[in-house]
Amino acid sequence: MVRIAETLMTPAAKARVQATLMPGESLEDLASWADEVRQSRPQTYNWHFVDIPLDSTGLDMNRDCAGGDCVIAQITNFQTAWVNPTATAESRREALLFLVHLAGDLHQPLHCANNNDKGGNNVPVAFLGNSTNLHALWDSGLLRTLAGEDQLFATLSQAITADQITAWSSGTVEQWAGESFQAAKGAVYALLPAAEKGQPVALGQLYEQMVESLLEQQLEKAGVRLAAILNASAQ
Ligand SMILES: [Zn+2]
């Protein structure tokens, strides 16, 4: 996702990122930093998701993002900090580190939907016989079924069309979250088979095949939109 973004960043944005990172650091390596500080900075805990109720028709910022305590409001805040020419070096760096992470979280459908199950964390799953839960499956388990990282990057970055870049770069963070919510509703949950009473939901290759193109497109969109965010400059 970060590597896709890097191919789409303007020279000016690349230079700004370079100037924000320390020597030897890469954007990709820093993408997990926001998860690492989540425990020591509990006020950032809710910044990684927005709980849009699965049985609702869609996002309601007053209901789902009260007080700006959600991923949508935080991406917007850090976007503003990133383009602010008078921001301190420290706040610009923090904005970059959160944006590179939260752009990914926003495109994980279960970070934008909740079925009274902690975004799928409380849904036990047996995936190809391995015990996990629905949220973790979408965070990482399904990713491991795709091609290796280098091959995946090559395939996805070649597959993205110019029209898709234009379309995906437009719109608002709220709309992008709405797409993730619809993906959760229309695919992540809709394609789940019923579990036997007291048993985890048994998932295997069939589920994987049905959601693979969605999963890949969410990664593509995250990369395109991270680039769009970082390419923006002060108006
Ligand atoms: Zn996160």
C-alpha cells in the first residue's frame, strides 16, 4: 500500500516526506508506528477506526465520530497539519506517521463497520483450519494468502488505471469510509456462511476467492489515496 503510494507521489511530496523522515528511515517501515504507540498513548486508541453500525444505512458523523474521536476526523486533522507551512517539524512528522498508517486502516472494511462485535474481533473464525477472528483475518490473515509482497506490489501497481487514480483520488475521507462500510456490509459479512452453534465460522478457499478482488482493490485505493493526501500542499 505504501509502495503503491510512493509510485504516485509528486517529486515535491517525495522531497517533503524525505525532509520529514530521519536518515535511513523509510515510510514503509514507519507504517506500523501508530499501532505501536497505541498502548502508551490511549487517547489515540479510537483514531484507528470508525464504528458505523452494520445495520445502519451508512455513516452519521454525529453518531459515529462524536468529538472527532475516529479515523475520519483524525485523517482530516493530520491532512491539515501536513500541509500547514507553519507547523513545527515535530507535528508534521507526527502527521505523516499517522497518515501513512490510518490510510491503511480506513480501507480495512472492518475498521469502518461494527456489528456489536468489536469490528469483527468477537467473531471466532476457523480459516483453513486455523483459529482466528474475523477482524484479524481481514487485518492480516487474508493478506498472507495473496502473492508475496514484491509480486503483489508489482501486480497491483500495474493493474491500477489512470481513470481509477482520478476517480479514487477525488471525494472526501467520509466518502472513502462509506465505501469501506459498504464493503463490510456487502461482502465481508454478507458472504459469511452460518456457523454451527458454539462453533467458529468455518472459512476457506471459497471465501478467500470471493473476497480476493475486493481485498486487492482496497489496498490499491489505500495507496492511491495516501498519495493524494501527501501530494496536497498548502492552498
Ligand atoms: Zn491501526
